[in-house]
Amino acid sequence: SGRGECCFYILPDGTTLLVDAGEIAKGKIGVAQRPNGQTLPTITYAKYIKNFLPTGKTDIDYCSPSHFHTDHIGSTKMVSGKSPAGYRKSGLLALYDYVPYKHILDRAYPTYTEDDVTPKMEGQLSKDWATFVTWGVKEGKFTAARFTPGKEQIVLLNRAKKYKNFSVFNICANGFVWGKDSNGNGMLIGGKAHRGGNPTSCGFHIRYGDFDYIACGDVSWTSQNMTALYFRDYVGNNNLDAFKCHHHLAYNGWEVMMQEFNFDPQVVLNHSFTAKKPHPEPLSRVLANCQDFFATNIHPDIAAANRELIDKIAGYNGHIVLRVKPGGKIFYVYMLDDSDFEYRVKSIHGPYNSK
């Protein structure tokens, strides 16, 4: 939409997962809103999701916001109404009216208060989100749980036995990351993030046969460096197939530990919508360490100032669809036209062989 990040996943048996649906107001450094300035981002997300929902489905199985910033759950400047329950509607909070969620996973349920392991919720609509989830659980609209690193909480709901080689493993949340102790046993490392925003992001690892994909919201600083240890210990050097950039590939989107290891995904996906992201410095490093890079939007100012870099990008300015063939051995990336609601294919990239 050019106004936030939104990732919609259809898992092998038709189970669905939504991660984020941001809705920020137009700013001086923003790209043009897609498909146009008259369509609310919430409507853009709703139309896209409904178009691609598996046949017969009208709702989303799992909704898991990575964290509570405006470009991930919604903004006070883009409120389209207020519910009888008292929460303001924008982004994920408004999208529920169009495609309901059956189960919520977030980093702060059920207390939504700061404690020894949970940082303060940061974001314009974070309190509204807490009101929304509390209301929905109480009224039986959906169920909810805390997103916990080291667990598999997102599971196949339809034909799990048919896809025994598929899993979604929780990597990080609240500044904690799943790692290994000195004996090689799994354990939580790190600790409560020093801030309640980006470093607290929830992240997960999708594995489907040989295919590996990782997305960790906007993790940054210490949290991001610790996720690099997860890549090293649980995926292995040069074995990652697809990766969604941390923090829209801002200046801190590809930090020291990621550079230290042989972190070379085949395909890198980036959700970007400002004149500061992707930042040219980390972008140059990514392009040197991946096969193909894709971005939902590239701001004209970035393109004009960094033409040589931008020419190396495989695809940008459109919806990005990563499609894995049955079994997980081969995948493709499609760029779709985002200028209307027809979703025409602009380009096809691949096949890529999963490592």
C-alpha cells in the first residue's frame, strides 16, 4: 500500500497467517500511496487478502503482529472509526472487520503491561490493540496467546499429517532469542529489550522440506545480532533460501553479526516506503550477498541518487509473491502490478532450488 508493512501467508494445507497491516499517514518522505490516494490501506489489504484466500475461506487463521508501531498495526492519524468496545480502527484493528482473525499471537498477551520479561508497549495504537484483543477473547470472537520463542505455535490446521516436513518455529520476541548453550542444547538467550519497539519484534522460521524462510519484523541492535546466532546455529552458513529484511533495511537493518557470518540468502524481500529505506549502505551489502533482491517500493529520491545500486535490484514497486512448489524443493518470486486490483504479473523470477 505504500503506507506500511503487511505479509500474508498461505501455508501448504491452506492454513493462513497474517503478519502486520500498517497504516501510516502520508508524510514528506513517503512514496505514493498504492493503488491510489483515495483507497485506504486497510481496503487495499482486504482486497488483496480476499483475492488470494483459499477457496471457501472468509477469515484468517492466525494474526501475529510483529510489534506495535504504526507501520505495522495502524496509526491515530488514519482512524476510520471507533468500535463499541472502545478501540480505534486503523490497520490491523480495522482489517478485522473485513477478514476476521481466528487466533491472535502477540508479544504481550494477556497482561499488556511491562514486567521483568515484557518491555513497555510502544506505538500510537498499542493500547487500542490491547483493548481489541481483550474484547475479542472475552466475547468469544477469537482466541489469543503470547508469542513465545522456542515454540511452534503456528501449526497446520487442515492436513498436518500430509506435510510432516513443514514447520513454523518461533525465533524471537521481547528481546529474547532462541539459541544454544555450550552443550548445543536449545535455550533462550538475551533478555528483555531495552526499548518496547523494534528490538522486541516477534520473528519466526518457516521450514518446508529443504526450503528455509525467516522473518523477524523490525528487530534491531542487540536483538538483531542475536538472531544472527540463530541463523548460524539452526540454518547454517549459506543455507537460507528467503529472508524478509529487518526494519525495512534501514541503516541498522543489516548489522555486525549478520555481516560476520556467511549470511547469504538466495532471495531477500524488503517492505519499504520512505526515502530512507532501503538505506544505500546496507543495500549494497545485501546485493553483494544475495542472488536476488526485491522491494515493494523504492522512493524516487533513492533511485535517483543510487542508480547503479537500484539497477541491480531484481524487482521493485509492486506486490511481492514468493511461491514454493509442493515439497519445498523449488520456489519462485512473482512481482505483481499494484496500480489497481487486478494483480497482473509484472515479472517472474526463478526457479530457485532450495538449499
